[in-house]
Amino acid sequence: MEKWYDIPGENDSVVISSRVRLARNLAGLNFEGRIGDADAGDLIEKIADEKDNIAAQVKQKLNFTEVETLSDEKKQVLMERHLISQSLADKKMPAGLIASEDDGISIMINEDDHLRIQCVKSGSAIDNAYILADKIDDYIGSKWDYS
């Protein structure tokens, strides 16, 4: 699978990449720092169960990873690929990642917010990155209320 950064983008000699990040919290759940392991695990299960439906919205294959079970080396690789943040890598509580095979989409679960949706495109493509992030956000928002 070709990675997003291997695909030529508009004005890519000037603009390396375009990224959109959306932070979302679901209604009825405690925020980060107060959410317990049981609720954090339930949130991961809910979102992971919708992975294939989210994939259908963006027309890409998505993979799920339980981040807290990974070795430090594997977490470092995910950080280097800009799929997870240092904050998520450091979590001791249940945390998850849904990511596309081209690394252009990542959904961090239980980072500093319940969900951190990130879409990256090569070159000057902020509109395309936003459209992808918005599709994911709209789908999740149709299933659960946001805070």
C-alpha cells in the first residue's frame, strides 16, 4: 500500500502536507483524567465495533490497534508515522487507534479527548483532508451525541 506521502499532491514542491485534526468528546462519559478503565475500555469497544462502517464512509480499509498492549518500540514507530501522539503512547489506561493503511487517517481513542480524528493529505489539499475528517465526524456524530 502506497503511503499518503508517496502520492504526488498539488503544490507539493511548496506545501509538503495538509492536516486536519478534530477533537471530540462523547456525551455522558467523564473526560480524560477522570474516565475510569472500564468506561475507557467500553469507549474503545464501541468505536472499534464501528471500524468497518467508518471505513465504508471514507472508502478505505481501516485497522484497529489496542495501543496500551504495544511495546514501547511499536509505539515509537506509530509516533514516527504521526499516527499517535506522545500523550497516547504514554497512556496506561485502555487506548486505541484506528488507522488507514496509507497512514492518511488516524483516530486516536482515549488520548487527551475521547476521540482525536486526523486526516493528512500530500501537498496543498486541506479541503480533501477536511472532507475525510468530516465524513468520519459525521458518522460518529450520527451514532453518539458529542459533549
